[in-house]
Amino acid sequence: MKNVVSSTSAPAAIGPYSQAITANGFVFASGQLPIDPSTGSFPEGGVTAQSEQSIKNLKTVLTEAGCSLDDVVKTTVFLKDIGDFAAMNDVYSQHFKQQCPARSAIEVANLPKGAVVEIEAIAVLPK
């Protein structure tokens, strides 16, 4: 059985998808763009600010699903420029400190709305 997760405190989906789905004890969170839900825009400050906002949005969706960043087992980070990896990683490491999830980081040709980063995750729901 799957359930849709939706939070009004995170940016709304910009297409036919859910912010996250829970199924069989897991949370599958869609890629979180760095949209500030209060303004509808990206924060100023390049990949550092956008990485922070993407993780903030991810935390909001995970909280709505009933878990936290501590429950994340896998992330995928999409970067417009792999040269931004170190700056993204600095922000990422402030949020994932112990028992870090598995992770892939991929350079992509483009991201929705011109973002420079997008982060998706899979988490385990606490029992």
C-alpha cells in the first residue's frame, strides 16, 4: 500500500508527481528543488544557498512523512555543474553527520526552473 505525502510548508510539486510516497516502511522523496516556499524563488547565494534550501525542503517533506534526515538511507544529488560538488558537500555534511546515507552525485545538463542543485532521498520510517 502506498500513501501520498504532501506538505504545504514545502514547495508544491510542479508536475504530475508527489512530494513523497510512503510504501512498505520506506519514504521515497522526490527531488527537492531549492525553492523557498514563502517566496516561490531560489535563494540568493548560488549552490551553497540552493543546497541549504533543497535540504530544508527535504527535511520538511520527511517530517510530514513521519521521519527525519537521520532516517535517510540513500540520497541522489543532481548538480548543474559537478564543479560545485565541494560547496554542496560542505552544506550536505552539516546535515548528515553520523551514519551518513549512501549517496550519488551526478552532473546533469539542466534542472527544472534553472536550479543548480536538486536532492532526492529514500528514508526508512521509524517503527
